[in-house]
Amino acid sequence: MMAALTIAAGSASASMVYLAHNGNDDVNWLPFCQQFGDFCQSASGAVIGSLLAAALLVIIIILSAFALKRN
């Protein structure tokens, strides 16, 4: 459950960072990373960190499952 929530949060934040970098012409959302570069760098780093945390959580779950199966 926690892995699913962590991955969902990382994916949602990744989509927002993608919109910040590229914008969306269909709804006239302009990319604003040219004006707020520090924010976009921080947000991109946070997304990478959250997705790495999700990957580590999945690895811990798999290792725990193997440990439970062994006993």
C-alpha cells in the first residue's frame, strides 16, 4: 500500500514538473522554467528523490518477502 502511494505521488509530481518545463499549448499553459529556473531545478530534484525512494521501498518489500518465505 505504501509503495503504491509513494509511486503515485512521485508520478503526479513528475507530471507537474513536466508541465512546468514544457507547458501545454492546448490550454495555453506556458512553460515557466525560463523565469523560475531555481524552482524547476529544485522540483526536478525532489521528483528524482521521491522516485528513488519508491524504488528503494519496492526493493525492501521484495527482500522482506524473501525473508518471510525462507522462514
